[in-house]
Amino acid sequence: MSVRASAETVVDGEATRGVVREFLAARAAGDTGRLVELFADRVDWVLAENPGVPWIRPRSTGAECAAQFTELSELTVPEDARVSVTAVLVDGTDAVLTGHLSGTVRATGKSFEGPFALRLTVEGGRITRHHLYENSLSIAEACAV
């Protein structure tokens, strides 16, 4: 079986990879303004609903999506936050990042950790899809009083 990438897919992949790099840099720097710019006006946001976790809720605008990162840093202990990205797979406009995350909930002092997978879609230089799959049980337990 022969698989050939079209020139369009390669160009899309390069653009996607560039936006993913900018996204990761903005996250690491806590640059909410840049995150708002990177997210599209409307975003397909998926993060498993978890009523016990204050930073996890439905979002759909670029500003709401960027605000999640601010809320997360306010509600957790920044010095304890760890994220390692072990793979970035890009296919056209889609990217999947895998890795491991951990942190401590400020209100309880309890820690959480586990693997994650993040699917991003980049269209027109902006993130239109953000689907995060993580160890939500560990996070919910860390938020429980």
C-alpha cells in the first residue's frame, strides 16, 4: 500500500505544527492574551464534565477557552504544576499531543496526576478544536474536601 501526502496536507501540517508550538509557549508563559489570539472565535471545546472541579466547565469562545488556563493557575499551586509532552503527532489541520500532567489543588492541598491526550485542530491559523482527555478521577479526588 502506498501513501502519498498531498502538498496541501504538508502545508497544513506545517502551519498546524507552528500554531501548536505557539500554543505550548503561550501556555508555559501564562500569556492569556496570546491564547485568546490563538483560539478561534468559536471553539469545539471538550473536557469531561466534572462538577467537583471548578476550572472544568463548558466553554466555546476563544476568551472562555483562554480563561481556563488562568483559572487553573489560580486554583492550583503553580510551583507544583508539571506537564510533559511526550509526543506531538500532526496530520494536516489536526494535532494530537500526549504526555503526563500533575499538580496540587490549592484549596485542599491534594495532588493529582496522570496521562493526557489533547486533540487540537487548526484552521486559518487559529485553534478551532480543543479536546482534552485526562485522568479526571484523580483531579476530582484532589478537589474533594
